[in-house]
Amino acid sequence: MQNRRSFIRGSGLVLSAAALGGLAACSRTSSGGDDEGDLLSRLQDAGKITVGFAGEAPYSFDEGGEVTGATVALHREIFGELGIDTVEGKLTDWGSLIPGLNAGQFDAVSAGMSILPDRCSEAAFSEPEFQYTTALMVPEGNPEGLENMQSFVDSDLVVATMAGAIESDYVKELDLDSIEVGGPQDGVDALKAGNADAFALTAISLNYLADNTVDGVDVTDSFVAEIDGVKQFGAGGTVFRKDDSSLLDAYNEKLAEIIADPERYLSIVGEFGFTEEELPPEDMTTEILCSGDLSSLQ
């Protein structure tokens, strides 16, 4: 695909242990105190931004020593238009992305992170970039006939979810038998080992895994989870520190231009399995998702 973008190689890719080893002790990235000036201006002057990612394909992941993925491609496009030509990635455990951001380990989070009220209280999200649906990875042939999260209600079946992912919230709300895993491959391993009857994750992630790295499994049709009769529509965005409003505003302005142009959107993220179905609808805003009141989206 002609518009494919990727992050720089080499020293920008920092393994989780290194990234997490000194959240409290490490010096901040380019985001310092107010006396150092506006973050957007400083990043433009430096020509570089550092982002945290957690390694979930097809959003952002390492491929042969190079970080790539749909959020990566989107960030290269937007930050490049803002005059920030180099995007450097730090690999970080999912649960440490927002803490690492606020501790100054990086300037933004590139992980397609779901926009949820508790996260909005800790950091600032861009407007929605990807609309989410959920799916289940199951053994080939789907022997239990699983369709959605309700398939596990009042059963002895076990569903695996990724720690920190929205699907973990679903299983808690529905009081399902479940296990939490650290990452996508861990979920696949739990399913293959028979420790779980299904692995629940975003449909785009599971389909990417099944198409590219995993044999002997099927992925169910995607669905919107339902809790107490309310459909859990959701979307992901880029995460910034609350004080970095100028960077957030500039990012949102460029993002709006891309979201409004499906052809351009797909030229950036289509290579990674994204379609117009992942385009967030006009009425799905960060304000609504941060409020937790999804009634207007029903």
C-alpha cells in the first residue's frame, strides 16, 4: 500500500522491562515544566515525539524490529503534518501506559486505547479514531456454539480476556467465569491449552491473529457487548497528558480531516485489516464516551 507509514527502528524501541524499570526515577521526556514552553512547539522544534505502545496487532506492534500498525500509521500521518517527522516508540505493559505517560516516559499513547470514564479521569483522549466491536476466538469449529458474552452466562464455560482491556470489564459486569492474560498471544495460548473455552478481544485484533499467526482456531462474527440491556458501543483514541491541550487540539484538528474522508482513512489504516466499519460515527464523541452515558448511541 502506497501510504504505509511506520515508526523508526532501533534505539526508539525499548523493551518493557527497561520502560518500566524507573517510572518514578527516570527523567521526563520532552514534556517538562511550564517554563520550558508549550509541548507542541517543543516537539516541533525537536522534530520528534515519543509514544508508548503495548504490542497489540494490528494497532501497534513490533514486526522484525520495526514498530508498525494502524495507530502507528495514523500517527506518522498526523504528527508528520504537524511538523513532527520522527515518531519513536517505547514498548510498555498495557497497564503501565497511562501511568508511564503521566510520569513523562513518553508524550502520547499509541495503542488504540478504549475511551472509558475511569481512563478519562487520568488522561486526555483524542476524538475517536476506531470504532470497536468484540469477537471470540474459539477452537476450530466452535464446538460450544459461542456467539457473544451472553453465551457464558449461567454456564461453566471460561472466557479469557486481556488485563486492562474492555472485555475484562464486560466479564466482571456479567459475573462470568474468566481468566485474565497479559497479551494477545497469552490469550491464544490459554485457548490452545484448554484453560479457556474462548478468548474475547476486539474483532479486528482476533481476525488479524487468525489470518496471520494462529492455526486451528475460528473467530466468531463481531458483536457489540450488552450489559443490563445497554449496548456497549466503544471507540479508541490517542492518549495525551491533561496539561498538553495544545498538542491534543492540533491532533484532533488533523484527525477530523482524516475521519471525514473515508478514502484517505482507508489509505492509511486499510492495510491492517481496517474497513469503513471501524470509522467512528459522527455522533460518537469523546465527551459522550468519557461520560459513560451511552444512551444517545443506542
